[in-house]
Amino acid sequence: MSISSTGRNVALYGRATQSNLIDNPWSGYSDAHNAIDGNRDSHFHHGSCSSTNTQTNPWWRVDLLKEYIITSVVITNRGDCCSERLDGAEIHIGSSLLENGNRNPLAGVISSIPAGRFQTFTLTENNVGRYVNVLLPGEKRLLTLCEVEVYGYRKEYENAALRGVATQSSLNGHGFAINAIDGNRDGRWERGSCSHTARVSGGTQTFDCNGMIGRHVTVVIPGRAEYLSLCEVEVSGFPLE
Ligand SMILES: [Ca+2]
Ligand SMILES: [Ca+2]
């Protein structure tokens, strides 16, 4: 799995809870948070899996604290016992807490995951949400999850250039490179918000980059001796977290 195309496991920064906690000597091993501890260890007695009690419609939820566009969910099943218990579990993603988030749109269904294995659910729809729930519908069900990884990126576009660093091939007067990323579109050279030279047109043009991924944005006039003056360069995007 390429981090650059899927984002980071944002569940690691979230908070987990579940419908209840198993009521037996193993309860100390079964906290909801065990499913987002970054550990896929599937042996229940190693203490890195969550577990509810046997009940009707048990559920588990991670609150990502912010809304994300979620590209995939990776679920690790218990390895030492009872792998069939997870069969039929539903993955719900959304930003509502109605019925503890279990009414959010259905993003996938676990048909069966072999003992101790993980399964990746790649989400092709526009799955945006703050909450990821795993709901096990039915009576007398017990929900155990050894790890739930949620890959995605932040929803909001922002002008990423404002947090960047600018440089240029040379300097003319007070046309510092940083003037083109100061958040000010003012095109009047004398007001000190343009880079490099006084040759200013005043127009604004938007270029659609169609989802390109990158760290550097370069503006170049190729092949001839020329001045390059930029009053503002805004880069709309979101960080691949
Ligand atoms: Ca775990
Ligand atoms: Ca500017």
C-alpha cells in the first residue's frame, strides 16, 4: 500500500469506543482502544484486540476527531479463536452520531476474514466522515477487532502555499520571492506584495492540476531572457497525511 496515494492511518489519532465491554476475566484485554493501537497482533490474550460482550447488534466506533475523505479501511481479525464471529459485520462511515453512528452510510460488509488475517476494504465512493463504525447485526453476537486502520486525508482544501517557502532565480529590487506567497493578491508593484520585477499585468488565472501530488511548485519562463514577476501564487490542495 502506497502512503502517497492512500494517506496515513488516521485512526491512530482517533478515539475508540464500543457498545459494551466483555464481562469476564479477559475484560482487561478488551478495551475498544486496542483496535487502534497500531498493533495487528491477533492473539486475543496478548491484549491488542477489542471485545464486546455477547449481545444484540454489538458495535465499535472510532472518532477521527475531524472529517476525512476515507480511501480504505483495513480490519484484522482475531487469530487464536472464533474467526467466524466477525462474519457479516458492517462498516459505516459518516459524521452523524445518530444511533451512535451506526446509521451512517454503509461502506462495506465483512463476509469473512480468515483467522489472524487482515482485509483491506478499498472505498471507491466519496466516503467522507468523522466516524468509522463496525456494526455486527444480529442477536447473540460478540464483536472482536484486533486492529482497524483507516486511511484517508483531510477534506478541506487550503492554500498550501501559505505554509511554504519561496525562492527564485534572482532578485530585482524589493521583489522578494516570498511576496508571491504572502496571501495578498495586490498587483501594484509599489505596495510590496509582488516578486522580482515591476512588469505586472494584474490578471489572475487558475490552472487545474487534476489531483497532482507534489511538494514543489515551480513557475518558469523557458528558453529566453525574461523577467518573471508574480504577485501571488496560490496552491489549492490538501496534505497527504
Ligand atoms: Ca491492535
Ligand atoms: Ca502577494
